[in-house]
Amino acid sequence: MDVEDSPKQRPVGHKKAKHECNGKRPVRDAISAIEQKLDKFIEVSNKAEKMAEVQQSLASKNLEAAKINHKLSLYGRSLEVLIN
């Protein structure tokens, strides 16, 4: 461990190192890897949730536009009937 690179980190104590070596205690690298995967999973699920909200909003707007177009076509047909 290089002291100049990380002055605040201290080496693992005797008992912690012994427990990690014997497999009784999870290794710090494994814990940090799990934390990174969990953070990535949370980030991806938040993005998916936002995407679902956007898709729902677009679907409702498209439905409104379709309803308006349908009404306009009905009014256009009724005008043609009245004119002829």
C-alpha cells in the first residue's frame, strides 16, 4: 500500500485480515463490487421508470390527437353533406 496515494486509508488490521483470509468475513473488494452493481441497477431502474413515464405521456397525447382528428373528419363530412 502506497502511503502517498491514499494518506487517509490504513492497512487492514490483524483480525480483519485473518477473518477475510479464512472466508468468515466478506472481502472489501467483493463488497465494493456488489455496491457498484447495486448502484448501477438503481440507476438503470430509475431511467427505465422515467422512460415508462415518458412513453405513457406520449401515448396519452397520441390518443388525444387521434380523438381530435376523428372529430375533425366527422365535422368535415357533415360540412360536405350540408354543402351538397
